[in-house]
Amino acid sequence: MFEQTFKNIDDILHKDAGCGSELDYVEQTSWILFLKYLDDLEKDKETAALLSGKTYERIIESKFRWVTWAAPKLKNGNVDHNAMTGDDLVDFVNSELFPYLKKFKGSAESANTIEYKIGEIFSELKNRIQGGYNLREVLNLINELRFRTHQEKHEMSHLYEGKIKNMGNAGRNGGEYYTPRPLIKTIVKVVSPKIGNSIYDGAVGSAGFLVEAFDYLNQPNLSTNQILLLQKNTFYGKEKKSLAYIIGIMNMILHGVEAPNIIHTNTLAENLADIQEKDRYDIILANPPFGGKERAEVQQNFPIKTGETASLFLQHFIKILKAGGSAGIVIKNTFLSNTDSASSALRKALLTTCNLHTVLDLPGGTFTGAGVKTVVLFFEKGKATKETWFYQLNLDRNLGKTNPLNEQDLAEFVEL
């Protein structure tokens, strides 16, 4: 239903001077989608309030609402074809709309409100669509999209995931946006979170792990309290890069989490010594960046000093996991064999403080474009490791862009 709309949007952005790559297309589609989503959400809340005899206070004031500038209607309900366009539209978006939306960050009650998310997103982003007529066409297309029914949301989320996947294939650093979904599903199944657990990814990227964990837990017959728990107090993420942050939030929203608890911050800038019991989580699911080197001042936050980003993340995850908590973490396979002192110390720390019960060894090509061999570490915190089950995934084919990993490949591993 919506697939053609997404294709048409890409075609328009492809012509625009301000958008040069797949990453730009996704970013620009995202902020407009977000505002359309917000408008639909506010309409639904207003209707629900009316039905229960209450009033709903809208977040966005009327001048900046979707129906005022993006999709104004005539009195008879038809779309107003004289809506703002061209330079007037670009001027309005750049010098009025974005500054207005940015201000929400300062006035929001707390970081986990939707108001704060609005402010954060629009502080990080700028409108790159330079042609006002192109922008008008994109707005008209996005206005046709609907987020009302479960079916519509499901399709939108599916298409959006497809766009993220294309980004993953598009650039040399695309891998940081995309972990293959069959692998995530497998990790979630093995770690098997329960309702009531707090679930954390400190390198959240496009929120693939949190989205899959939400789908895994979001079963039909949940009580109102359980639904509320999943919405508000289950999923937590941190992300350093602005674009990934926005995509992660949008991805969770499309999957049905209204105000995702994703914070825009550098996880590794936190000192491990400052982490207290109240900061810890029951479950950690993550695929921290493979390459990456961290500066000396960031390394000061960690007992085991190393420039290797993934090794610092692993220290962070071990520390922030609750005693008795479980983790599934993707890391380069060299972690198991490197002989430098930092790697040895980190392995020792993991094996003495946690029970590393399983290692899943993935074939090359699991991550398109990244060209690294990876393993998944499954561990529980609180007891030392006595023995580790090592499962090597051997496939009778080479993995790559046209032949990706699928769920069937991992079915035997999950059963065992």
C-alpha cells in the first residue's frame, strides 16, 4: 500500500540539490514522517479524551501543526492546492518551524517525554531539501500515509526497516545502522527477556534489538499494566550519532513504542565508577561498532585502557548489567584470540564476573559491507564461567548482499 509512496519520495529527493545519498533520503523522510506521526497521535489522543469527557492539551500550537502548513484543507475538507510552496515553504520550515520545535527540549519536564524527543530531534537535524516545490511534493506524499491501524503501522515499520537496510548496504559505515534481523531475532530468543525486565542497548543504532525485543514481548493478551510497562519502563538505549538517534526513535515509534527512551549521548563518556545499582539493567542486547578508536580521555573512564571501541563497550555492558542479568552481544571474533594485555584482561574480567555459557561463531559475510568475522557472546552476570558451549555456524553457501543470513540458518542453534 505504501511502498510506491516511499519510492516516489526517493525519486523526488534524488533530484534535489541538497540530498546526495541514501542516508540523506532516510534522514529527510524521517523528520517529515515524525511530524505526520505526531499529528496523527495527537488527533487520536484528542478523540480518546473527548470520548471520556476530558479535554486534551495539544503539544504543537496551531500555526505549526501538520494541517496548518504541511497539508492545509479547504472548508469542504478537500486538500488546499494553494498551500504554501516554493521558497516561502523552505523559509517557513528553516526559519520558523525548526526553531520552534527545537525549543521543546528546554521546556520539557523530563528526557523521557515526547516533548523532549521533539526538541532533541530538531536540534540535531536540519532540513536539507532545498527546492520548495520538491518539499511540497514530498509533504503531499507523506500526507497520504496513515499510522492509525495496526496493519498500517506494521507495513510502515516494515518499509522503514527496508530503508535502513539499504543504508546499511549503501556506505562503508552503513553497517553501524543495520544488524541482520534474523541474527537479532535469534539473540532475543536465546536471551529470552520477560515482561518486567529492563532491556538496554548502549549502542542502539537504528534500534533493531529493542524493536525485536518489543515484538517478542508484545503478545496479544497482555494486561493494561503490562502494556504500559512495555511502553514506558522496559526499553532503554543510548546513541552517539545524530542520524542513527533519529532513525532509532522513528523505528521504535513505527513499531508501536510511543515515546522511546533513547538518549542522544556518548555512552563511553560515562565513567564506569559512577554506575550505581539503580542504573543497571536486567537484559543487554547490543552490537557495538566494530572499528572505531577512542581518544585517551574517553579511555580514562575504564579500568582496562584500550582504544578499541568495542572493548570499552563490553566493559560498560558488564558493569551496567544487574547481578543475575543476561546479555547477548555481537563482537569481532578477534576478541577471543587477541593476545595484547587489554584483550587478555578483558577476557579474564568477563570469565570471572560472568558465566559466558555460549559463543555463537558467525560466518564471514554476516554483516554486508563490514567484512569482519564476528561472534555473539551470551553471558549471565554473577557467577564465574565453568564451561562455554561453542557453536560454529557453518553454512553451505557464501553470505553476501544478495544472499543474506536467514532465520532458517540459525534454527538449529536456537533449538540446541
